Amino acid sequence: GRVSRVGAGWGARAAAGIGFAAGILLIGGATIHGLSERALEWRYAVVAQKSGGLEIPVDPALIDRGRHLVTVVAQCTYCHGPDLAGRELADDPWIGKLAASNLTRGQGGIGARFTDADWSAALRQGVNPVGRSLLLMPSAHLARLSDRDLAAVVAYVRQVPAVDRVLPERRAGWLTRVVVAAGLAPDLISAEQVSGLAPVAREIASGPTPEYGEYLVALGGCRVCHRGDLAGGLHPLSLPGEPVPPDITPRGELGRWSRDDFARAMRDGRTPDGRTLDREFMPWPAFAGLKDLEVEAIWRYLGSLDARSDPAPPADTRLARGVGSRSRG
């Protein structure tokens, strides 16, 4: 009777509600997939701007400079492995499959087929040979490479031993697609970051200067963790339990350190209060290879970040206090 009719009506409404919700989810999922796929597969016009004029002489000094940049300053080995043959970065149903490329000339590597122009585009512009953006490639920082340092990096990578390692094809999981579609982590799309950068000087004089220190900080990717203003704080996608990157301007704890304190932290991973820096998040074992001139330059640059009117302590004892549009096609 009446109860059965009410039950039937409720069931019909419930079915309609479930169908409506399923339709919304389906449309939302299709939208997310479409937006993320468009971003991941977009071909950037910068690929047409690649220059084949990069000169890479066979020069032991240049190769040694490249080794220093790759293993110490830019730490390409952090993602691509100590042998530069790449490694899997993620294999998760939600994140997907992400891998750092095999840079060698071995099977599965890109070294045998990359031209000078391809290397330049990947490092400075964040795109592969067909113009698609690389993922998680710090090209926004490596775009600062001087012409000679770019040549040095390529010269070094080209002569590393070939390693046969075939890595899995990239597959974006749903969490990655949501993040890409919503623009929550713009540093995932390397080319997108580079396309908005102002032109940078192609040469830099090495020396214990703030200018050279800024160059080294850029190549070292310090802003990836310590944020754009180097004032620290967690990234929106920081992992649970990840330590908060500290403020490394004079406004933070670093302002109370001496230059020797800073050098010790960079090389030994020890802070003045006796803490050992977590090498998983602060790769100080590689930074231990920095030259004295480079440590001095970085120190002076960090000291120049906070312009203040109060008298500054001497530069040799305390941290001195001183001073995008898209191109697609």
C-alpha cells in the first residue's frame, strides 16, 4: 500500500541522486583529465628557438668544471643518480609513475640521441626535443647557466660511462592530474616556469661576490625548498613529517651565524647549536664539495638580501645585512 509507494518513491529519488552525483563525478573527472592532459602534452614554441651554436670543445678543464656543476652545485645526481643513469622517482596509484631520465649513452638513455640544441632546450627551457614540457626538471634555475657552464655540463655528461637502464614511461596518476589541472604546483611543469622568466646574462664572473653567490644559489635550486624569497616555509605539497625549510635570510637564524658557522653547516651538516641537518632534505654531503670562493660568494649574497637601516656587524664575523608571459605554439 502506502508504505510500498513511499518506499518506491524514495528509491527512485535515491537512484536519481546517485545518478546525478555519478554524472557530476564523471564530468569532473573528464574535465580534470582534459585540463591536465592539455598541460602535460602541450608543445611549447620555445622548441623553435633552440640554437645549434653551442660550442663544446674537448677540454679537460671544461669537463672538470662540468663535473663540479653536475655533482656539487646543481646536484643533478640527486634525481638522476650517482651514475646519471636515472631512477624511478614515484610509482604510486595516485601520483603515477615518474622517473628521472637516463642521461648516459647506454640503452634507454638520451645521451646518444640528444643534440647540443636538445641539451640546451632541456636545461634552459625545460622542454624535450619535440617541445613538450619536462616534469620536475629545475630548468627555471638552470636557465641561469652561463654559456660556458652550459657547455661544461654537456661536455661532462657526454663522457660519463654508458649505463643500460630502461626506465618506465611517464604516467600521471589522478592526484598529479588534479594538482596540474588546478595549478597547485606550478613547478611540476618545467617549461611553464621558464617561459615567464626575464632574459638573463649569459656570462657571469666567478668571485667572492654577491652576484656570483646569487648565480650559485640559483643553480643549486635553493629556492625549491627555501621558497622564492629564501624565507623558508613548507611547500603546499610538502610530505607529512617533512621538516620546515628555514629562513636563510638575515631575518632568520642564519643572521646570528658567523661565516665559519655557515661553512660548517654547508660542509659538515652541523649547526652552531649542535644539530645535524637532515641529509634527505638538505643535501649537505654534496655541498661539502663547494670551493671556499663559492661558500664565500653564497654567504655574501645571502647577507645582501635584507636591506636594513641599522648598523651591520662586520661581514667577516656575522651575516652582513645589506641590501612572465607564456610563449606557446
